[in-house]
Amino acid sequence: MGFNKCATTSLHALFTTLGLPSYHGTQWRSSDKLWLLKSYDCFSDGIPQDLAKLDRLFPGSKFVLQVRDLESWVYSRLAHIERSKRSGIHRVAADWDTTDYAVTSWIHNRNRHHLLVQDYFAERPGDLLIVNFIRDPSAATRVAHFLGYSGTYDRPEDNANPDKAVPASHRETLSRCAAELHIPAQELKYDIYCPSLLEPGSDRGTPADSAWLQS
């Protein structure tokens, strides 16, 4: 249920390794496409449009929220869009571009979605796994165990490359957006949400970073 550029390809590869019929693409996001949802067991690439409806349609399902620290996630998205522009396949949209407006919308949407997921499963923690494939070398094994499989699994290769050099223009874009939203530098490393974007006085009581779940 995590956003793109958060190891969706790794999840799909793992599902396939486990022998599960897996769909990697965007069409599953709409719960109205029952023909597609009934054709596979696993889905990845983007967030569902209606989590509650999806849950009702397929009771007993397990949900994985794959996350990534805010900083590298934004940089990966910016790089992806620039590659698409160079190849002439960029899909024009106000919220899918390299502008400050697009980046701030990503950050707000990320906060909103991750908090929604945490709230939705607050009384059903056994149905949700939050995992960071980029940071956690045991991520694949944790997902497999969560789904009822035993053994140890290597983390599949995916498109993420956290060590890749980040263009100065991307760093400047994120810096401007973080300053506009009053996000402190330490929260750029959090992979679930930015506490600074919550309403004043709000105490979530839920982890802002997946590392806190394992501490």
C-alpha cells in the first residue's frame, strides 16, 4: 500500500518468488476493477483509492505498507520524472512534476496516507506490516513471515539506489519545500510521517519511523 519509488518492484519480485500470482501496475488501485482483483493474490505499485472498500471486498487479507525515508523518496521521484521527460514519456500533471508545488503535495499526501493506514489498522495490528526495503536487509524475510511463509529470503533487487549522487537542483528543491512546510532536517530521515505537519498539540502516539517499531 506504499507509494511508488518505495520498493514496489522488490515486493512484486518477492511475491513471485513465493509462487503467488502478483500484479505490478496501477490499475488495481481502483476497487471497482473486480475482474483484476480476483485474478491475482498480490498487488503493488501505488496506494489504493479506497482502503476500507478493498478490505471489505477481501476479508482476511494482509496489508503491507512499504515505506522509505522522505528525503531519498523525494529524490527518487524527481529523478524518475526527469528520466521520463528526457525520454518523452512524461505524463503531464500538476502533482507529478519537478516543481515545488508537486513536491509539497507529495509530502502532504504521504503524511495523510500513512497516518490513515496506521489509524485504520490500530485495532488490527496483525493485519498490517510496515517495512522499509531500502534500509532493512531483513525486509523480504519479514514480509514472507508476515504472509505465513518460513525460511530466509534475500532482499530482491529493485530500482532504488540510495547511494546514487543527488543533483544539486533536487537538494535545493527539497530544501525549499521543507522550509516552506517548516519540516526540521531530522524529519527528512523519517520513513512514515513528519510530526511537524500535524495539528499543533496533536499527540499521535504512533511511530513516525519504522525503526521505532523494532526498538
